[in-house]
Amino acid sequence: MIITKLQGGLGNQMFQYAAGMALAHHHRTVLKLDVFWYKNDPNTQPHDRYGLNCFNVTEQFATKKEVASFFPDQLSRTDRSVIRLLRSLGLGHLLRDFDFSGSAYLQKDWDFDPAFWKLPDNCYLEGYFQNEPFFEPIQETLRSHFTFRFPASEKVLSWAELIGNSKNPVFVHFRRGDYLGKNSVYGALGLDYYRRALELLKSRLGTLTVFVFSDDIDSVERDLRLDVPHHFVRATEHYNFYDKIRLMSLCNHAIISNSTFAWWGAWLVPNKDKIVVAPKPWHGDVQFKDLNPALSSWIGLDRNGVESLAP
């Protein structure tokens, strides 16, 4: 059994699920999801709620006892007493709910850790795993798991038809919201990044049609001026935020923000010749200097608009 701790918004959950599923496949065992962060953390943001149920993922949830078995110091006083009593009576074999033979893996660095594949079965994973090598061996499996469980609304279907009928559809994603409140940490991207990225795509594709997505689409529409055919996408309801990924993945190319949500929208684009532009560095704070989830095939554009190959 592999247990992966889920925390953060949908993009983070997809990375954590992907890494956990990859290790579970490696050991030919089951993956269980620890979702207690969403119940226990009082400081979660509105978008930080469990959301993987929008996909055709394998949903098996870890129990509190299964999670606690990896962290004996966190067991309740009653559980500790029961364990001591059973062991004192020579009945330790009855402690199947408290299998302490497993190990817990806490991701320490942003880069891929080659030791990941040496982790044993019966392992608890905690981290963000924002690097494709953590799950590269099961890419096709994940593309199947990250298909949508629920049918699209009529409004979303009309947007999907528009995207499908457009010449070189490109999605452009703006992350604002909580990023503006913590700009020194995350480094919300300025308009200059997007203008230069669009010029780059125009130079390579010629004609293109832009579809703009954001968690604050009104402010983006107010600030952004485009000289190409474009649409500000408002098809998605707040409670169906996953429809943004659904529509983004229907485009042929992408300009993404420093958001894991946008990252997955680009990753799920099936076009083998897709061009993806991603910011470099990913975040503004020096503590994230080693974080760069962009694929080697993507184009890194720094915050001053200088083109480079990722990573």
C-alpha cells in the first residue's frame, strides 16, 4: 500500500496523485489518498478543497489509523493503550490496523529525487512532486485517469466547439487572486511576460486564436489588450472550476502562468507539436529558486522576456 498526502488546490493534488500512483504501479500495489489536510487545516484557501473526484481517478481513501500507523507518535492515548495491552498479552499479531513496518517519505527538495524509485512498498508520501520524472513511466495511465467523470454543460460544450473550430487555438492563463496577496513569494506575472510570449507564438505559428483563462477574468480583460482574435472564457462555474482544465486541454498550444493548475492544462494538451511557454524562474521568492516544473520541450521565458530552453 502507498498512501499519498493531498494538500493544496487541484493542480497540487494532481501532482501528488501522479507520484503516488507511479510508486504504487512500481510496486504493483494499491494507492490510498490521505485527505485529512482538508478537514484539519483552518487556513485553507477557498480553492483548496479536495477536487480529484472530477476525474476518473482511482479513489481509495486512507483511514486515520492507516495514516497514523506511519506516525506512531500521533496515535491517540486510547490507541496507544490498546497496542500496549495487546503486545503485553502476546497478541501483537492482532494489530493489523497498526502496521509499523512502513516508512514515511517527506520530500525535501524541489528537484526530482532518484531515490524515489527505491522507496519500499507500504510507504507514506508527503510533498508536492512538481516534476514529471516522478510519474513519467505511467504517463498514458495518468492521461486516462485525468479524463473527466462528469459531462460538460451546454455552455462548456459551446466553448469547446469554438476552440475546435479556431485556427491554432492557444490558451493563456493568468493566476491572480491569492498570488497578488503574496506577490513577494509567488511573483504574479506582469503583462510584459504575456505580450512577449504571444509575440513568440505569433512568430512561430502565424495566425492564432487566444483563449484567456483566469481566476479573476474581469481584471484581466480590463488590463489586457490583444491584436489577435481572442476570447475571455467565462464558461466555468465556481463549483466546476475543473472545466477550465477541460477547455484548456482542448487548445493546441499554451502560455501558462506559474500555476500548477495551468501546468496540467498544458500537459494534458494532446497535440504532439504543441508549443508551451512557461515562466522562468517559476516563482519570485529565492526559496523557490530550484523549483522549475517546466518540461524540457517547453520554452522558458524569464520575467524580463528573455527566451531560454527549459529547464
